Amino acid sequence: MRLTKETRRFFPDNVPLPYLFPTSEGQVLAEWSLKPWSPSMEIDLAAKRGEWHALNHDTDEEVTKNLDLTNVNDWNWMAEQIRIMGGEV
């Protein structure tokens, strides 16, 4: 899986892109800065799956979801979450 190719293919242009970091387990961590939210996703490139986690630091509300990164509906769900957490909806 080419992460940048899939991101360009499925991620809307008007949604902020994450910061990407390699993990010690050989995966990729994606993080967004959307105060008061701290959304992140640990990405398993081989399995094409992501573990979404978001925490609202003001309310302690958490959102978690396992995502199939080959499924456009999961990309759309993630983009919508980022819009909501960024105050765009």
C-alpha cells in the first residue's frame, strides 16, 4: 500500500492532512492537531487497516474505530470526523 497514493485517491482536498511518523513496530502513526481534539490513527500498511482514536481533552469524549483503508466509506467516515473535530461542520 502506498500511503500517499491512497491518501490522494480517497482523502478530500479540503480536509487537513495528518503528520506522519514511523512506529517502532514498523507501522505508521498519523496525527492531526484539531484542538480540543487529538485524533490519531495507527496504520498497518501491509494489512491496509487503521486503528482510529480521538480524544477530546475538554470533555474526555473518545472515538475509536477500526478502518479498512481499501474501503472508500471508511475514508469518508474519517474525513467527516476530521471536519467535525476541526469545527467545520
